[in-house]
Amino acid sequence: MDIQQIADRYVALCREGKHKQITDELYADDAVSVEAAGFDTGPLGNVTGADAIREKGRVFQDDIAELHDSWCSDAVVGGNWFTLAMGIDATYKSRGRMAVAEVAVYRVENGKIVHEQFFYG
């Protein structure tokens, strides 16, 4: 797949709520996940490796008591990068209800996502 196909597949899976499948299909085994400053430590912080990214996603999903809404923009592709705007409105077991919006940036090499980084608004 080229980068546009990877970005489009990511968006389609995200909109279907298939987050584990995104990692399984689209990420390199040694991919890196970087959180925004202030969110970079702990179980949802910066990690390396697809297995660690899957675990981070599992911990995040397990904390959701009720999902009220989520959305994902179309991808914007430039060179080896694509970006998405995403949001979630959920009630979390650990912190109650909150809505969060973010911009996520992804680098692709050799047909796989090798780097993701998040910026929260």
C-alpha cells in the first residue's frame, strides 16, 4: 500500500472503532508512539513497539465506561507523513466524562506506520 492507501485504511478502521486492527495491519513492529507533553509518562505515555502500542490502546479502551461520540477527519498526506484530527467524548472509569480533541501525525516507511505523535487541544 502507498501512503494514501494506508491513511485511508486508517481512517476507515478508526471510524469503525477497530483500533487494535489498525495497529495489527498498519504498524511496523518497532513503531514509536509519542504523546503530547504532560501526557508522556505512565501506562498511556510514550512507548516503542507495536505490542506496547496495542497494550496502550487496551488500557485506554478498558478505562472507557461509556462512549458518547467519536470522530476522525479525512487524512491529509504530505510526503511520508499523514495527519488526522480526531475526537472522543466518553465517560471514563478513572476520571468521569470528558471530551478531547487532538491532531495526530503519522510517519510511514516501507508501507508501515513507524511513528505516531499526538497533540491535544
